[in-house]
Amino acid sequence: MLRHTLLRASRNAGVGRFAQRVPFAGGFARRLVVGERVEDAVGVAVELAATGLLVTVDHVGDLDPRQGPATDPTTRYLDAIRLLAAAGLAGDDAPGVADVSVRFGVLEGRADAVADAVDGDAVDAVAGDTGAAEQAGDAGSPWSGVSPWEAENAGDGQDVVLARARTICDAAAAVGVTVTFEATDHADVDRMLTVVRELRPAIPSVGVTVQAHLRRSEADCRELAAARARVRLAPGTGVAPPALVYGSRLDVDRSYVRCLRSLMAGGGYPMVATHDPRLIDLAGALAAQWSRAGDSYEYQLPHGVQSGIRARLLDAGERVRVRVPYGTAWYGYLLRRTAERPASAASILRRRGR
């Protein structure tokens, strides 16, 4: 019940507007979301890289999509790429250190991509939670307005989205930063994979996120592994028709294991995005079983959690990438993380209060 309440609140515009009137919080919020500006994220990325960690910078969205983005949707990502390179986290001096996570729905200029940005490893699947979907689609919802920017770009098709994606990937490749795409919801997956297929012949390092809570993901992983792609495997989250997703944590975990086996057995580059110690240990065992070189896969952990696992993996010589989120929609990200691990959130708050 608490978890579903937090998830609904994370999508609620009224809660978001109230949160934005409060100065960016220290303590708990700062531990999970590093700040509102891309400069905040790059500063933290530099600190993490100095300890031997890899980073992926993740913009968690604007607050109210009715206001529309102030600029073309590629700008936020191009700014991140430029600043990462300027900070020395790209190119020959730092190969493979910096990555930028790109939400596919943002490239389409969709309001829901901003209001309901998905953190692929933050929350378990909420299968069958149609109430949230109905609430989001209510004509009286605060999110139901259409901004002038959206109206102007309402005709944006796959060609426009592909051009935007190519602009970002070309800029990143030019300075040695990788790009990893992720779907905003289940309906984006086919379009996202089509764009990634178009981009990879020229830029093989382009990556894609697969969410294990979707029933289709095992087949997607087999195809991507055969294509030798970079694949970020996350447990997944989001509201979707029950027929499309696994409904329990156990079933999502089992799907994750099947997907992971396909990726480790294939010729691509698996990115194991979970902080579940059992799945992390299994990934290591599968990498050994398939005699994978240490630079042929990596682990990805959220910022601010599981520092013990991070240290253990680094001590073992593993590649570990930390997801560094920033943006004005920190309140939604914060609530989704709290929904995932209420006990961990309480522990952080207790330590903050001492």
C-alpha cells in the first residue's frame, strides 16, 4: 500500500509543484539525486571517476510538461556531453568512463516522458495497476494540457526522432562518450529498438536498456546479444497491461536471470543494472562460465546506495558504473526510490538525523 501510494505521488503534478517550491533538499534527496543542474552531475561524476568508477549521467526531467522544454530536446544531452568532455571524462585519457542516458520519449517531445521518467532499476514492476494509468489519462489531470512546444512538434515522426538521436550520438562519439537509450514506457520499445538498429552500423557503441519486467525482453536480449550490442539490463518499472509484464518480484527476477544468461552467452557488452546482491553474484558466475574478459561487461549501481557492493566489486577488479541523476524532477525520482526500498530510505533518514 505504501509503495503504490508513493508511486502515485511521484506522478502527481500537485505534489511536484509543491516540491519544486522547496529548495533542493540535502540529506536523503542529495544522496540519491545529485542536484538540479547538469554541472552538479558532472562535478559528482568527476569525484566518482577519481575513485576508479565509471559514470552515466541521467537527466530526470523538468517539472511541468505543459510549460514545454525551453530548448530542443537534444540540447540537455549535448550540454552533458560537452561538459563531460571538458571535465576530462572522455577521449583517450578516459576511455569508456562517461556515458549519457537518453530517454527515448524525451526525443519525441512527449509530456509523459518528462512527467513519468522511468528509472529502470528503481522500482519493481507494477503489473495491473490500471488506476494509475487511468489517473494519468484523465481529461481533468493537471498533466492533460498541451504546451505550445508540443503542439508545434506534434507531427514529429520517426525520421525526426532518428535525426535527434543521431545528433546526440555523433556528438558523443566525437569526444569518446557513450550513449545508452531507454524507453520511457512499454509502448516505446519497438520504436527505440528501430532507432538503435539504424544508429549502430555507424556507431557500434550505442547502447540500449532492456527492462526484465516486460515479457518480451528475453527475446529482445537474444536478438541484441546476437548483434553484439551494448545492453543495459534493468529490472524495470512502469504501469503496463498485465499481459505484457510479469506481476511479481519473483517472476521479474526469473526473467532477469534468463535475460542475463542470453547476454552473457552472446557477443555483446552486458551492463548489469541492479543492486540485488544475488543477481550481481549470478552475473559474476555467468561471466566466469563464459570466460568473459573483465572489460567485456560491467555492473551499474544507482548513486547513493549499496556502497559496500560497489567497493567489493571494485576490489575484485570489476568495471562499475554509477548512475548520476540530476534535474528539477528530483521529487519524482526520490519517491520512486523510496517506494522501492522503504527500509533503506528510513535508514538513511535516521543517519541524517543523528
